[in-house]
Amino acid sequence: MTDTESTGWNGGFNAFGDFAPGMVHYTDRVLFDEVWDRPGLSKRDRSLITVAALTAMGKAEQLNFHLDFARRNGLTEDEIKEAILQLAFYTGWPNGMSAMTVAKKIFATHGED
């Protein structure tokens, strides 16, 4: 059985295929199979934390996935926008502006579910 057959998540495989099997394994099996499914926090809470961390670090490229994933995990667009606004004051205005720019693009592309 391959890594992608054992999990419902295959984003690592979709991104890297056979190019980086270690990255695929740790992304799909460890991060999304094990860490995201731990019982201590809901996926909604994990998404909010992840969006906050990525915004704080200025990782706009990763937000392209995680903002839509956060909506699928139960956060509303308004909650995400409020979180980014709050973060802008604590993590730097440029990081907040970058995150909000990504959010605007993602929400326009995918619409609210």
C-alpha cells in the first residue's frame, strides 16, 4: 500500500509525486493523517492556529491552501478576515496585508460554501 492509498489526504503527493517521497510521506501521513486528526483540538481550531502562524511568518504561498482549508474546517470568511485584521496589529501590517490579499483572491475564486 502506498502512502496515498492509506490516507484520505494526498496533497503532498499531488504537489511532489515521486520527486520527494519523504516530503510526501510526512505531509500526507504524519501531518494530515496523524497531527490534524489528534483529539486535543478540533480541525477548526487547528486551522485558525495555522492561519495565524502562517500570517505571522508572512507565508502567503502556504495561505493559498490553508485559507480555503480553514473554511472547509468550519471557519467563516468573516471570522478569517477578523483573525487576519487582529493579526496585522501583532504580527506586522505587511503580513496582514499579504494574508488579506490572499484571502480576497481565495474567497473570490471559491466563494463561501
